[in-house]
Amino acid sequence: MTASPSKSKSKSKSREKQAKVRKPLPTVPPVAHGARELPSVQVEGYSLQVRDKGGFVGDQASQTAFREILERWRKRRRKGGDDPLGAVHSKLLSKKVLDEALQEKKASEAADMLHGAIEEFAEELAYVTGRFLKQPSWDRVERVVIGGGFPESDVGERAILQASAMLEEQGVHVQMGRICHETDDGGLIGWVHLVPPVLLSGRDAILAVDIGGTNIRVGVVKTRVRKAADLSMAKVVRREKWRHADDSPNRTELVRRLAAMLQDMISYCERKKIRLAPFIGIACPGVIRKDGSIASGTQNLPGDWESRHFHLPTELGKCIPVIGNEPTVAMMHNDAVVQGLSELPFMRDVRRWGVLTVGTGLGNVSYTNRG
């Protein structure tokens, strides 16, 4: 029995509709965790472990090191009288408290102490920067950007300016300045330069994670590519920060909380009609292998992150298997590399440049621009 023309036509339209619904997803290239060869830049080296007689030189120019220097100044002051910064240990003093003491209009003992600590730390930062500039992967670096949490304070900015002046006096001619973005945003925004372009087609934003020794930041990053093709206008439209160091979670608890933070970001995008790419970018301290495992450098994180049995992209993929009905692609890279890439659109006037991230530890990365 032959089907009527009207029924055949109806079935044909139905098949066409199903074909549109079942249209295969674009092929996503294999995820290159820790990639060094990028379309517009070559990552020359990162997470270098430079040593001197006292150990790793990076330990001398971290936020932890600055707090230790300040505490030594305060101990000396206590021998002759009261400590103008009170009884709270230096590692617990907020940046706001330090900046307020530094900015007092009248000269104060607290400000004098801070100026002394800043100058001493600036000497260390200049020394460490000089040591990195002597490394083969930092050869001919023209500009050094300081990222991490330190430069977002007045204390940090003054230390950077003084370190730059010290290097110049030593005959080391390198431009030195702070990161352009808010430091909480830099480690998230950098992911727009790493996400596979095919995943961004028809999408507005990506999910990004920045894991540090003290804080974890999760955010929604809009590419805003229509406003700037070079992604210089990329913006974090929602961000959440968890100071995990205060809660002392184990590794499993940290991953669970991180997944919950990401799920909250997905729900936000659904409410705001933000078209989210099926992608999670994870910035983490340490050397990242091509398979997404971590070779070294996670000593400030809770638990064993360098175990061959632990793979963070896979763990998050289990918690969030799909985004917008599409399989989730999770990619790992070093946190200094990602934060540095947020500066990429502003580094086109130099060929070689480097980044030092002054946080709980000191991260480092150097780049060569292509073209």
C-alpha cells in the first residue's frame, strides 16, 4: 500500500526536524592541558624552581615573606615600647589595615615600620626578579608584570615601584608594573585565550576557576568578542571567592565545595540567559602534565594533589558532566600562566615578557609573542 503524498510530505518534514535536533556537535580537539604553544604566544617556561644558598629564591618574594619581614620589624619595635599595629600577628593583618596605617596624613610609628618593611621586601623582589632574568627561558624579557594578591594594595604597589627603581640603579633595564585587571579577575580572564574556539561558537561566556594556596575563585567570564576581537574587553560578570585556608578542608571536601560553586555559576547563567560554553578552565599551582595531572608545586594545597590517582578535571567532570546539554570539557593549566595570559592583549608592543605572581608563594612564567 502506497502512502499518500500528504503523509509522505509530513514524514519528510518530521525527519528534517529530527535531523536539526540531532545535528552532531562540532568536533572538539583533544584537550591540551598545560599547553605551551598557543596561537599568539609561546610559553617559554613556568613554575621555575630557582635556587640560591638559602633555598628557592621565590620564597623570598611572596606575600608570606613580606608578612615575615613586617613581623621582624614589629618585634624590634616591641623591645622599645608598644607595637603601633597592635597584638595581631602580621600574617593576620588585612591589606586594608596596612594601607590605612600607611596612608595616615601625619607621620606615625606604624607608617615608619611599614616603609621599612616595604623597602626590605622591595630589595628581595628586585633580587628575585634579577635572578629570573638570568634564566634561559627569561632571556631578553623586556617587561615584567607583577600579579597575585600583593599588587592590589598600596603596600604592594609601593614595593613594586621601589623594586623597579632598584633594578634600574643596578643597570637591569626592564619595565616593571602591576597587572591591569583586578587580581581576583586575572586568573579567570586568562582562560578566554585558552578555551578551544569551537566551544565558544554561539556562546557568551565560560566558567573559570583559580585555585591558590589560600583562596579559590570561581567566575563567569564573558568574552565580549564583539566589542574587542583581541578579547581585551573580556570581563568577569560574576565571581565567588572561598578562603579555604580558614576552613582547612581535605582534598575531597575542597573538590566537593568547588563543584558546588561551579553549579551555582551555571544556575546564575541560566537565570540571566547567558549562553555558557560547555567548558571549565582550571588554573592551579604547579607543573601541569599533558594528561591534566600535576607533576609538582602543590605544597600549599590540602592533601596530595600530585598523586597519579588524582585528576581534578575528571573529578569535576563527574560532578558536572554536562553544561547546556553538552558534555563538559575541563582543562587544566598553571595559575601563573593563566593570570599572565589576561595581559596578552596589552603586551603586543614587546616580544618577550614575564609575569611574577606574588601570592602565598611566588608563581612565574615567561612568554614570547608570535608574529
